[in-house]
Amino acid sequence: MANERVRIDGRILFLTEDETLIDGQLHGEDLAWDPNRALMSNISTDELTPGWVCYYYDEILARYCLIGLRGGKVGMDAIRNGGFGVIVSGVSKGCGSSRETAPYSELKAGVRLIVAKSIEKIYRQNADNIGLLTSTDFELIDRIQKGESVPIEEFTKGRDPISAKIIEYGGLFAYNRARLGGETSPPEITTPARPMTLSEKILAAHVIKDAKSGTQGALAVKPGDAFFARTDVRFSHEYVTPMAESLFTSEMGKDARVADPESVWAFRDHLTFLDLVMPRAHREMGLKEQAEKLALVQENFTKRQNINLYGEIYREGELVGSEAICHNKVMEEIALPGQLVIGTDSHSCTAGALGCFSFGVGSTDMANAWYTKDVRVTVPETAKFVLEGTLRPGVCAKDVMLHILSQDYFKSGKGIGKVLEFAGNGVHRMNLDERATLTNMAVEAGGFTGIIEADEVVVDYLVTQRNIDAESVRARIVRADEGAMYDATFTMDVGAIEPMVATPGDPRNGVPLRDLVGSSGGVRIDIAYGGSCTGGKKTDMDMYAAVLKDAVARGKKVREGVRLYIQFGSQDIRRYAQGKGYIDIFRAAGAELLDPSCGACIKAGPGVSHSPEQVTVSAVNRNFPGRSGPGKVYLASPLVVAASAIAGRIARPDEI
């Protein structure tokens, strides 16, 4: 196996910044490799397989590969019919969602190799799992164009030993069959005792020493150590469960059982309101029926496997929304400090606010984890953000995170695959909801996950929210060791941070809000959207209400021509808003209220744009091209979203 050589046939598609060159290649013209030619960067999984494409979860995905790429040059079947064996792009290939449909569509369209200057962590792991080769070595291009067979070692060098073996075996399932059969095994973790970061200590406690006996725990781990770890919580949503279930039954057998189903949860939270916004063209393609199948497949699977399902809520016989967005409910009722949590969504990192190690995985990883309770992990390096001081009025955690994401460390791709650990009195003065905004958006930096050491704020939350004994919570808290090593440490005074926005295209495009205000008076908006897992928490409701209550008291409402949507992250959050009297305030201000669902954040509910000319200011976490519709999306805090709805342009609360 180590001597295997790989011959990659087919054409090379260079995704250049010059869209005319992409169009030419799609029409049969071949480009010579030119290292000076600018390549397209930050190609998100939303562009590889837009949300509506993910209603499919089989080889049909090949027809829609890259159909969402900016510029609109890639049509249906263009990649599959183009005879491409290699796709080349710039920095940060595969950013955004953890959807495995993205690399799967490339593989099934005939692509064997992805070459990019940097490759996002989840996307690359998904590619490994399904046998799609990846590389950041641009010297391979010339060799492939000459027809050279390339040693498999060219694709495993620099990779951890488990990833290397998975690549050699052609995918995770083939490797895992060999692992469980005793044909191969991960290297033993022999790292001696050392000071460890918060994440390293949690991972060390979850290392699987022996796959058959299930014994776990290692003395210590260090960055680069690779192993399988025992999960405490596994969750998925209807967008991904069907693909994972298909893989599970095809690889493990139709009678295979999910291990320990009591620690597995499923959510119907992504497509609840899709029917309200699905365009006619998609209905005519049969996508309404295809999307509806996802929830049915998930429901049947959970019943067969006795898995916990958070479904839809009906009032007076009518569907009103989901019980909760998965990330909000995992915080409210499921995850605990010190645990290892995985979910089929890149924003699974949200739960890191509780002091657990929580991260997103693809369909293959989840299907494997259903069967074994294990997930493969390579210990990441940690970047520590020490936040000191007190936030000024009108500034919140969203502004802090947009400021952090705008730093060169992330814009250059250095943050890819890193854990973002947040510490300092500036963090510990935040309540749990605000901390969750930080951990939720760690993945927007290309990070592995985000995490915050649990403290009495977490203890009080779990005692109040779940009626858990305080001492049992304290006993679970994991703390970093003195002298632990970090890849980088940044110290910031949060009191110096001002209201921020991320301009359209990428969450890393953060700029001070004041920079948007010019002679024209600012950026006019059509839509203000307050919701999603990031912007639909209880504290977010406090912020919307504070701004809108003041506006109503001054005789102001949502500006004519603007639509303001406020969406609750869970039914518990909706009940909180009801009890606080916020719902009356929201309605008096002219807001449209939405029950829980991922909704407009993934172009699947009210609040999406319908034309390129529309402008949205949104409290969600992501503004990649096309994700929330064809219009332009600015990211901002709940305070700015509410103020902008009143002003009719992106504005600070003190401006209204």
C-alpha cells in the first residue's frame, strides 16, 4: 500500500479570479499552469453545493457540483461533463458549512484531486473520509499535466498517521473495517506528562486506548497526536441525517444498530419554513418533495434506532416551527462541561461556551460514530484570546468576534484548524449567551472549535436551567494547566472595540461601523434579520427589545420599505421573550416574529433576499455569497440590526 502510485486522468480546472477564464475552461479550453495567475479564494461549501442542492444525498449531487460558484459560470452537469480530474483554487478552500455533500459532489463528478493554497479542516477531513485526494503542493500540477503517476505518499506527507492511513485505504469506512478487524491500528499515544491546554486535557481523557475493550484515557496529548476518542454526545439534523443514515446502512448493514442511542440526538430544525420561500423554479424541479423526504427519512431512522428527536411544534393543529435550533438546545439541555460533543454542523462549536470540546463533523464521521461511539481526532494547536476590560455601551460579543475575525491571523488562513480558547476577565464578565456567540463563530475563522473554561456563570446556568447539583457541575470543570503551550496568544482590551460590521462575502471582512457612514448617510437596507443560533438567544432578545422599546417610546417603527424579522432559537427562548413582554414590543415596532428554525441563515425561511440588489443586515454568523439569498449581507450585532431596521440603513442604536 505504501508503494502505491496514483495516476490522475482528466483535465485540470483552475478556478481563477478572472471568471472569463473559468467560462472558457468549462467550454473546452485548457489553461497552462501559471503561478502568477490569481486564483479564487474563500470558496465556501455553500458555493460547491448550495443549500437546495443538499436536499439530495446520493450521486445526483454530481450534477450540481460548484453550481453556486460566484459569477454564475458553472451550470448543471458542467463539472461532470467537463472531464475534470483536478480542481485548483487559492486560500481557504471549503470554508463554511461542514456539509459533506460538497466534496462528495466533486468526487462523483469525476474529480480525484483538490489542490489549494490552504484547505479548511472539516472540508479536508470529509474529503479524506470519502477518498477524495487533497494537497497544498502546487508542484504536483505540472507532474499531473505531464501524465506522471504520483506516489500516494505525496498525498499523505505532513498528515497525521490516522489521516494518512485513511487516505491509503481510500476512505474512513475501509480503514475502520481494517482497524476493528485488527489489520491496522492507530499509533499508541506515548506523550509524556506535560502542561496541557483546556482542549488537550479534555481530549486526553477521551482517548480510546483499545478499540475492542473501549478503555480510554491517556496521560497526556500534544498537538499532532492522532487517535480515536470516545464521544459523550452525538447529534445531527435533518439536512444531514439522511446521508449519514444511507452511509451507515450501506457500510454496516441494514440491521446495524446505533451504539448507546440514549447519547444520540436528532433535530428537525433546518428546513421547517422552506415551503414559505422556495422559488417556483425549484418547485418545478421537484425539490419541495425531495426536501420533505429528508425529515421523513430522519424520523423513520430515529424510531428504528430509539434516538431522541426534537421535532416540530404545532399550535391548534398548525405547524409553527421547530422545537429548537440544534445548537441552542444542546446548550439548554444536553452538553456538560468536560464532555466531547460532535454534531453534523460546523456550528457545533457553540457548546464550547459550557467548557466542553464540541465540534462539527461530516456524514461519514457521524455514521461511523453512530456505530462505534468513536470519532477520529488529531490534537489541534490552540490560539488563546485573552480578553480584558469592560465592553462599552452599544458593544457586545458579536462586535468582539467580528473584530477578532478581521485580524490578519485569520484573514491569512493561519487560524485554520486551530482551537480558539477565550479567556480573561472580559470573557468572564459575559453571560453564557454572549460567550456562546464567541464559540459559535470560531469556525468562521476556519477554526477547529471554540472553547471557554467553565466558571460559576456556567454552574449557575446549569443549576437554574437544568436543576443539576452545583457540586456535580463543579466536579466536571476542566481547567488548563499552568505553563500550557499555545500556537499564539492575543491580548485585547474589549473596551477599545467599537460596533463592527462584516461587509458582504465573508465574516472576516470586519470593519468599524463608522467606516460605512459616508456622505450618503450609510448603507441603505431592505431586510434586517435577527435570528439563527447566533442571534436568536435570550440575551439577543434583550438587545432587540432594548432598542425597539426605546424606538416605540419615541414614536418610531420599522422604516417603510424595510422588513425586520426576529426569530427565536428555541421554544424556551420564545417563552422567555413572552414572559419579559418582548413580543408585544416587537410587534408594536413592526417586527415579523418567527418560531425556531435555521431559516434565512441557510436560505430556507422568511428573511432571505430575492434579488441581487437587496441589502440585508443580519445577526447570523455567515455571509458567504448566496448563502442567505442573492442579495448582499452585512453581519452585525443584534443592537445594530434592530437600530438599522428603524433607521432604514445600517446604524448604531444611539443614532436613532
